[in-house]
Amino acid sequence: MLIINPGSTSTKIAVYRDEEPLFVENIQHSREELAPFSDIYQQYDLRRELILSCLSRHGVALESLSAVMARGGLLPPCRSGAYLVNDEMVDTLRHRPQNIHASNLGGILAKTIADSVGINAYIYDPVTVDELTPINKVTGLVEMERKGMGHNLNMRACAMKYAQNTGKPYEALNLIVAHLGGGITLSLHEQGRMTDMISDDEGPFSPERAGGLPVFQVVKMATSGEHDYRSMMDKIKNHAGLDAHLGTKDAQEVERRAVSGDQKAVLVYKAMALNVAKNIAKLAVPVKGKVDAILLTGGIAYSRLFTGWIGEYVEFIAPVVCLPGENEMESLALGCLRVLRGEEEAHTFTA
């Protein structure tokens, strides 16, 4: 299986045979390399040639592939699981995505490569998976509703891995998963569906995002004349959280400062852990506290200090299990494998 994961400044490529990676490569794209392209879609030829060159370098013939799996782009809200990449999906990714992101190229690249050798292309658990129940969508404004948008690929793979490790069906468990990275999102997995989620614009602050904020103060700041839409969004998405308080987005650096006795670093870092814990507790409410486990994943889940703080706050709800790392390539490969083995049926995309 060929796995493709386009990011804003990289293209990750892997080939898996069953559960085993034959190789995994992360091709970085410099600013100079991407500068000539006015949008991500103009990068298509460059990224396709890099993928084909990588396969050739590793001696992998296209004809040897069983399927191509790509990271899902920003499609309209959809169910979790695998989707066969069809012409309608490609048209949507190219002309009507929910937002512009390099991952929109994933399905497009996968389909053209797969079509060249007559095999199927898939995507799996895109960012826009939205299985929130109607009651969890309602807000205090008619014009706004809550949306399911987060690190769905890794969170759902983490939940299924926990189920497999414990010998229990994913569909029989209630799990809360927190993805701890540059952005932090959380999801409630209620017997096989992500029925509630806390996205990074309403949940904990993170290394670079503001998370949920006091809305009256947000309105005041946004209408003060100091910010326009672009600068306000840049402030809360890219220069908030640890970066705003401590001048760095590097959680490891913050932890080093905290351990060495920097009391401000201790306060802010522990406050971030408390924010995560409070939002975990919120997700326990829809299932009336009947939670089988709380799973911590993402890069910051490697930190015993940070996850230890979270555990102290929430272990009264359910056992806390750390499954650290991003694991995107493996998650895509295992999703593809389930489809090829007939354990899961791919959905048909309709716009």
C-alpha cells in the first residue's frame, strides 16, 4: 500500500506490506521551492514527481501496489472511516473545499497514481469527520453550531488500537481521546462513533492556539480597531498559548524551564494540563460518566510530567492510558488494510 500525507511544507510517503512499513520518508519543501506556486493545487506536479521518484528510488513498482491511501482533505462534514476517492471528491477538493490546506492534494494525488495502474485510491478519517449528535451541536446563538473538526485520524486510530490491545470491540467502548500537539482537540467515542468533540477553537489552549476564550473579551478585542480578521485569527491560531505566555511553542523547552524552577513556566504549563483535564471531564458528561478509558495521544503525550498532571485531575473518571505520537502514516495504512481485508467497507463520497 502506498501512503501519501501532504503537509504545508512536506510530503510524507510510505509503502506498507500488511502492517509492516517497507519505508517511510518525509520530504521537506523549502520556502524557495514552494515560492513559485500561488496555491497548493499548482504544487500537484511537483509533489507527484517526488512521490514517483521516491518509489523508484526504493525499487517499488506501481504495478506491485494493491491500493493508494491518502490523508483526507477538508471535505464537507462526513462520517468516519474510509472513502473511495471518486471524481466527485476530486472536484470538491479542488473547487469547493471547506478550507485551503495541503491535505486537499492527498486524494487528488492518490487517485491519479492509482488510476495509472487500475487500483483503488482511498482517504481515511479526514479532519472534517462530524458525527456529533444533534443535541451536542446546539449553541446559544441560532447562527452558530458546534462542529466536529479535529485530529480525527490519530484520535480514532488511537481508540481502535486501545480496543484491540484490550481485546474488546471498539463498538462496545466509551472512550475519551485527547490529542496533545501544536493544537489540542478531544473526542468522545461512544460505542463506535465520535458523538462529541472539542475542537481547538473552543477547548484547551495549546503551544500556539488560544483555545476557548471569554467571549465578551474576545468581542471587545476584535472590535477595538486594533485588529482586522486576518490579524485576529493569526493571533489566536498561531501566536497564543505557550507562545504568548512564554515566548516559545516548544513544549519540551517549557518543561525544561519548569523542571529547572521557572515558576511562570510551571504555572502556565500546569494550567494547560488543567485545561485539558477540564475538557476531558466535559466529554464524560454526555455518557453520564460511563467512560472505559481516557487516552492521551499526540507529541506532548510523551511527557510524563504533563500527562501525570492530567491523570491526577481525571483518573477519578476512568483509567488514563498514554498512546503518544502522531501516528498518521500507520493510521492510514491500517485503515487501508482493513478495507483490503474486507473488515471495513469504504464509503462512497457524494458532495
